[in-house]
Amino acid sequence: MTELEGSPQRLERKRKPYQVGQIVEQVFRPPKGKIPQNSRWMPFRRHVDKNYVEAWQLISTTPEIPTQEQLPPQKPPEMIREERKDAQIEDWHKRTDI
């Protein structure tokens, strides 16, 4: 068919890409579609009796590096050296006591 000049053009709806952490329900196979780089589908929930996958979750395959706020507080290296030296001295005294 030829295009009519006055008719509105059919707009194709673009599907949003999946995002990390997104859960897709009532799908028995991993969903098809664009997923971010370094991510993959993991089973999120299985059927209790029949053990088939009921829901999938998109997870990242890159390891997350914790920020300084997420790490536990650390002592300065000088304090660690002092504590280590004190522990070695105490250990030596414990082992040499007769």
C-alpha cells in the first residue's frame, strides 16, 4: 500500500530497557529484551511444589566496591604496629613463664 499524505504515521512504542534489581513476575523463562552490560537474569522465586521459576530478577555481575562510609572504621597504621608489637611481647611472656 502506498503511504497517504494526510494520514498520521504509526508510532512504534519503544520498550524501556530492563534495570538492575528489577523483578519480572509470572515469567517462566528469562525475559527477552535489552539488559544492561555486565548483568544477567537469576531465578528470584520458585514454585513450592513443582520447582519451576515463577519470577526472575536482573542482577549485576560486577562486584560492588564499598565506599569509605560503608567500610568499618580503621585504625592508623602506627596504632596497628604498636598493638602487634605489644601482642608479640605478651605472647613471648606467656610462653616463657615457668
